[in-house]
Amino acid sequence: MEVKTSLLDNMIGVGDMVLLEPLTADSFLENLRNRFDHNEIYTYIGSVVISLNPYRSLPIYTPDKVEEYRNRNFYELSPHIYALADEAYRSLRDQDKDQCILITGESGAGKTEASKLVMSYVAAVCGKGQEVNKVKEQLLQSNPVLEAFGNAKTVRNDNSSRFGKYMDIEFDFKGDPLGGVISNYLLEKSRVVKQPRGERNFHIFYQLLSGASDETLKKLKLERDFSKYNYLSLDSAAVNGLDDAANFRTVRNAMQIVGFMEDELHSVLELVAAVLKLGNIEFKHESRCNGIDESRIKDKNDLKEMCELLGIEQSVLERAFSYRTVEAKLEKMSTTLNVAQAYCARDALAKNLYSRLFSWLVTRINESIKAQTKARHKVMGVLDIYGFEIFEDGDNSFEQFVINYCNEKLQQIFIELTLREEQEEYVREGIEWTNIEYFNNAIICDLIENNQNGILAMLDEECLRPGTVTDETFLDKLNTICGEHQHFESRLSKNSKFLTDHSLPHNCFRIQHYAGKVLYRVEGFVDKNNDLLYRDLSQAMFKANHNLMKQLFPEGNPAKVNLKRPPTAGFQFKASVGTLMKNLQTKNPNYIRCIKPNDKKTPHIFTDSLVRHQVSYLGLMENVRVRRAGYAFRQPYEPCLERYKMLCRRTWPHWRGPAREGVEVLMGDLQVPHEEFSYGRSKIFIRNPRTLFFLEERRRQCLRDLATLIQKIYRGWKCCSRFLLLKKSQVVVAAWYRRYAQQKKYQQIKSATTVVQSYTRGWQARKLLRELKYQKKCEKAATTIAAYWHGTQARRELRRLKEEARRRHAVAVIWAYWKGLKVRREYRKFFRANAGKKIYNFAIQRIAQKYFLGLKSSLPSMSPIDKSWPVRPYVFLDGVHSELRRIFHLWRCKKYRSEFTSEKKAVFEEKLEASELFKDKKTLYPSSVNQPFKGDYLEISKNPKYQKLSSTVDEKVLLADVVNKINRANGKGTARIFLLTKKNFILADQKTGQVKASVPLPDVTSVSVSTQSDGFFALKLREGSASAVKGDFLLSSEHLIELITKLHHVGVTAADQEQLNVDISDEFLVQFKQDKVCVKFIQTPPKNGNGASCKRRNNRLLEVSVPLTV
């Protein structure tokens, strides 16, 4: 069986106030407090949602929560704003009913956040797709833009909406959003020029100064310091928990998503900056000779910057602030403005500029988010409008008056639509309708909006009346016309009961609204209703070159001068409210009543008196009474039967017939009195909440009994299952044990058999081993005897051969002695004559032999640079000794040269050439001797960074290195790539590889270097050549010796080139274009850096400082 939850399950307090028993103001507040303390901020009154502002984030708006409330019955889950949003969306999608969601409550109650939650929920549950997601994102991102320009921090709310907003979201037949239309009502533009203590101007001013980049502020001629601007209040400029810089980035991103172009965004910021600059314009008093007072601008710097932002001529705007032109038919008259009038004109321009900019923003957003198709759309309206406002200090003015008038109209339509919905449901279900008594605030609305005697009509009449018109004359007219009205109170009204009421000041009147009495101060009513902007200022704004000004001030067009007086602010607002009411009456309403729990904007605080006052003026108790006047609870038959079917044996566990018959059987079995309920066509209606609570109590008891029965059956089943499991386990354990015992017995037998087999095999193996050992001994003995015999035979043969050899040797010796004797006897006569010479020659041969053998063993190494040589043993060998040393050295060099490759040979040739050029001439040369000449230090053909440069060089690169090209102007070096080929050298940019100079080698006449250890050198070009247009090159390189040697070597080997001259001097001239500059090298003590540095001393001298080498 599927388990279904309900509003009544696990309920904290009462989730629906209709079910509250007993119904009193105290029990109503106690129920709200109980739920608020348990973080249950939502409570129902039928289909109306009460929302308490928690002033903190709660984990009840997650994607999981969205899925939990998606496509669920309104009363199926605990109260939540998602339930109302889902009900409205499904009614629009499935039943094709246009919906509107009315969010009301006083400032700080959370109306703006509630509208965001409704829109985010609808965006989450509707369809997906690239175009649909784009529309949803644009609709959602319109909120940050309008909040930045239309919301402000007040004493009651850090993000208070200072305008009314109604958004129609349009859907197609599938329920996917197509677009939307936004309507705005009565922006509180007076806040632009003045804010009450503890409040801020609109958010966008602070966001711009905090979040814009320094470059943007510079373009807008602004500074970050709030104190620089008169229109920004300083006592509450910073708000805890509000990051203006981050919010500015959010607003810019949102405007781009909505569809604002970059130039439009910049134009909007220019107008915002212009408003700030406008507030800094101050006037001073100046008297003419004829005694007429006039005003002049004190400091024209802010005026100048504002005119530059808007593209207005400074003189035109300055005159508009000082003079006023009045036209009457064909006559024109110009009057001067005093200081007070100039300030009023300045503030009027600031208010009109900002309010018209806000209206343009709404229009521009509507162009971006409007539906593209012209087919019929389903519409869901979301109304987020300012709440009822009552200032305790009596400082309620024209703005509060029209705001409270709008709330009176909303309260009126709320009561009418609620009663109409209740009546329609009774008629639809066939239930008898009982008339309900309630307070109708139509009499209050008539007092305000009546076309003949209404307060707004009299205010318009007073504004249009010729002659002297003041707020006091308006109050006198109210006392005359409305003095006897039961909801109007004044100190001078004709109703005598207020004559002694000293709580009423003389310049005030009081209206008994549905939310309570409100005291209004008439000061400023006439001016704010007129809302006039001098024609001179309108025409000055129209002349601006700014992109938006002609759209914002069309009445300033001289070609379309209209002398007709524009409609008053009260008339316009009344017409807007009337249009809104007609729009709302065509849609199915859904209500969210927002309540502020405390004035401190702090979580966990519930102020009884404040909440009681809001419950009273929102008419929530009357709403509950209206709902309960007929039937307090109603529910379709299917969920009712599903919930309570366990209370009757005939309906439990399954009812096979129609649901209504099952409910009838259920109610009859429970013996509920017939007057306590009625049967509708699709629902059952329960009159008293006690009946519902009786059913719930019986259900809870039955659930406990069913739980006990289920537990009993479950425990029996569990014990039986456990017994069967134990029995089965015993059989399995026994089988496994028997198997284990037999396996163990088999293993023992197998082990014993293995032992016997091993002993048997061991005995057999040892027996075989003994036989093999005996056989091996016999074979070894035979081999030994044979060996001894063969040895005896061999020794006998050896002795015989030795004896024979001794005999032959003896014969040879005797023969030799005999032969020698004969020779000595024959040559004895010649010996004495030649003996000395022969002995000398023999001695010389033996000494030479010994000398050569000794020299062989003591020869030096094969290195050509090894200068060691053995000492001669005899003086007479001196010439031979020196000649042999020379021959050995030549031979050693020949051997060393034979091992050279062509590349190595070329390197040594270059080293030899470098020695000829620089040895004993330049201090840097000794340090370069042991450094090999690498040539291509950049690996230009392999490095992908220089691929483009390598492709431009057709010849083989002999040298590639990074050099510094010295600038004549400051002596600083610029890194360049130096490429040397056989025909030219190239200088290229190190980063981009772009060729800066390519010079043929025949154009290079000489190279100049110093005698010091620096790397500076000058390449002097042939005068008159194409390469010498910009003059010679002064460069520095870390491989100076190699670079100049290769450059000189190329000149020597080339047949068509002259030999390159190398000039080594500490002072030489370099040609730079038309001038010759002396480059002088001086030695300085070493500092932090060890390298040489070049500095420009004057136009004709560059001085190179070379550190002293120790």
C-alpha cells in the first residue's frame, strides 16, 4: 500500500487556521508563535498562505524541496509557498486558467523574497530547452536590475521595494514560459533628493561607487567617497550583510543577460552619475539693483562635469536654473528664480531624471522579455507591491497616502474574490450558500477615489484652481467636503467630537483605514501631486546630445510645445490602480500574506503586539471567519476515503465501489451527526473543526492498533522464520560435520599410506645408491691404475729424449769451442791493431741502445701543449736529444691533427683568429679562451618560437644570439636577436621575431670595441650605403669575442669583401643619423651589479661604466 502524507501529519500547532479551535485572536497569535519558534514560517488559511519573515536563511528552498512539492496536492504536504506556486502553475497549465499571485504585507515582511521564490519555483518546474532556459534566465535576472534601481534601505527593511511591481509571465500551451511584461507603480522618487534618518538612497548609487572600476569612475567623473555627494545619506551608507561591490557586478551581469548593450549600460550609468553631480550643485543669493532676488551657482565645476556627461551646453542649463519662462497663448514671460526656487528646480530635475530613467529601464526590459509569438498565451501575474505604511511620528505624506489607497483597493478585491471563490465552490458542489457578514472597505475607497467628492479629486481640483493654492487651502476644502464622513477626522471638521481632540495637529487629517487610523500631514501634498518640471529644464534636457535624453524628456521638443497642463501624479496613480484591479479580476487569485515578526530585523524574535496589529489590518481573522462561516474543511472523496478507511471494517483494507459511497459508509459507521457535514459533487464538507479532529484522533488510535497488530504478526513471522532457519541450519551443519569427519579419516589413511610408501622408496633408493657407489669406485680404481701406467711410460720416454738432447748439445758446444779456437788462432794477428776502435764502437752502441730503451719508457704525454722531456744522460747526446724532442713534438702534433674533424678544425681556426685579434689587447679575452664557440645559442631552427624568423633566412646561420641595442637617447638597452650569415647580419625583435634591420656585410667597414671587460661594440657602416640611413649600431653582447671573430672570419674568407677592421680603443665615435656621438669607457668601483652600464651624459657623449676587476 502506498503511504501518503498529509497536512495533518506531524503537525506543529495547526497548519491551517481554518481548523484552529477555539478561534480567538490570542489562539491565532499563539499558533503563529508556536510554528515560528519551530521554523515553520508558513501557515494556511484555506488556500491563502501566511508567511512570516524569519530574517535568516532556512534549508527549505533546496532543489529536493522543489521536487517534493512538484505535482502534489495543496494539502498533501506541510504548508509552504511552493505548494501555492505549484497549485497556481498546474491550474494554469492543465485547466487553462490565468492566475495571479497577490503578495501583500507591510515593508520588511518579505514580499520581494516571496515573489523571487514563486518565480524561481515556476522556473524550476516548467519545461527545459535552450530557448526556454534563456527566457527563464531573463525573467529571473530582471529582478536584480529592478531591485538595484527601485529598492532602498529603510528603517524597517534593508531591501525595501520603493515601487510597485506587477509581472505577467506568459506561457504556451505546454506550460513553458514565452516571456513577460512588467508594470511599475509610483516610484518613490522623493527619496532621490532626501532620505529620512537611518535610511539610504536607492541601492544603485552605492553599488556604482563601491563596485565600479577606477577607470569607469574616472569616465563618469566620480569618486568612491560617499561623503562627496549631497544626495547620499552618510549615517547608514554601509549596511551589514550587504556587499554593494558584489551586487554591482551582479547587476551588470544581469543587465547583459536581459539584453542591454554595452553602450546602453554606459548611458544608464552616466545618468546615475549625473543625478549625483546634480545634487552637488549649490546656489547663492544675489540681489539686483531693482531689488529683485535671484540665484547664482556657487561652484560651477559639478555643473560642468554634469553637462559633459549629458552633452549639454553649460550656459543653457545654468540659465534654466536661474530663470523660468511662462507661456500663455502667444505671450512669454521670463522670471528669475530665488535660491529656494532654484533648489526646488534642481531637486525636481533630479527626481524626474531618475524616475524617467527607471521607467525607461522597465520599458527596455519589457522589450527584451516580451513573448515573440502573437498566439494566445496563458498568463500568471505576480504582484509585489509596497505594503501598508504607517509612520508612528505622524510623518505620513502624499506617498504614504497613495500607497495606503492602493492597499485599500487590494484589500477590497481580496475580500470580494475570497467570498466569490467560496460562493462559487459551494454552488459548484451543490452546497447551500449562507450569507457572511464582513467589513466592506468600499466606503473608504470611495472617500479617496470618488470622482466628485473624493480626496484625490479635490486635490486635483485644488491644483488646477487659479489663484493662491497652498496645502492649507486643500485641508480647508477637505474639512468642508469630507468633514462629516465617518472615516475622516480633522481638527476643524464639522464633526464636533474631534474639536477637542488635541492629538490632531492643525495641519493634519486622519483616515480610518481598514488597517487602522493613519494621520497624514498635508505639507507637500499639492507640490507632490503637481509634480511639475519647469519647461526651461525640459527643453535644456531635450537639447542634450546624450542617447537617452530625447526619449526621457519628449515634452522639451520646441517643435511640439504643448501648453496643456500634464496629468497630476494622483490622477495617474488612480488610473494605474484601476487598470491593475481590472487585470486582477480577470484572473484566478492566489494570496500570500506576509507578516513581519519584529521591528529589529532579528531572527527568533516574535513581537505579539506588532504581529497582532498586522493580523488585524490584513483582515486574517475575518478571512478565517469567512472560510469557517460555511464549512471549515473540505476534501475530495478519494483522499478522504484513503485517509480514514481504516476506521470502518467495511472499507478496510480495500473499498471496491465509488469513493463517495465509501465515504458515506464510513461516516455512517462512525455515527457522525448529519448536521456536521455535507456531501458535495466531488468533495465532503465538514462544518466544525472538532469533527475533523475527532476523525484524526480515531485515525491515530486505529493506526496505533494497526501498528500493534502489525508488530504482533511481524514478531510471530520473525520467530517462525528464525526457527525454520535454525532447523535448516542444523541439518546443514550436521551434513557438513559428517563430510568433515569422513574427509579427516580419509586424510589420515592417505597420510599413513604416503609415509609407508616414502619409507619403501627410501630403502630402494639407498640400495641403488650403494650399488652405484661401488660401481663408481671400481671404475675410478681402473682409471687410476691406467693413469699411473701411462705416466711411467711417459717419464721413461722423457728421460730418454733429455739424454739424447744433452748429448747433441755437448757435441755442439765442443764443436763451437773448437771452431772458435781455430778462428782466434787465425785472426789473432789482426786483433791488436783494431781492438780499441772496435771496443769504442761497441761501447757507443751499448750506450745508444740503453739511451733509446730508457727514452722509450719515459716519453711524455701525447698532448701538444705538454712541454716536459726526459733529461739527457750524456753530454755528447745533446744534439740528438734536442732533435729527437723536436721530431717527437712534430710527430705528436701530426697525430693530434689527424684526429680533428672539419668542425673542430674550424673552431680552432676561429680561436686562433680570436687570439690574433684580442690577445693582450682586450681584458675580456682570457675569460673567453676556455669557452667553446657554440654559434647558434638560440637553436633557431629547432625552437618553434622562432619558426617564422627562421623561415625568412635562406642561408645558413653562423651565429644566433640575443644582444642589447643601445638607445642613444637614454643609454638603455633593448633586447634584439642577432643573426649572422655569410652575406649579412639581421637584427630582429626578441618577442615577436619581426625583422628590424638586415645589413649586408660589405656595408660594414669596421668594428670598435674597448680594452675593458665589457661586451659593448659598435658596427660602423659604409657612408652612403642604404643601410647607413639610421646610422651605426651600438650593441652589447655576452659573447663579444665570438661574435666579432666570426664577423672578421667571414670578411677574411669572402672573396668579394674587404677585410673587416677591428678598432680596440676606450673612446671611439659612433654615427647616429646626422650626428656623431662619442662613446667613452671608464672604470668604476664594483657596486651591487657586476655588469657594465651605459648612461647618456649629453647629446654628444655616452659614458660606459665598467667595474674594476680584482
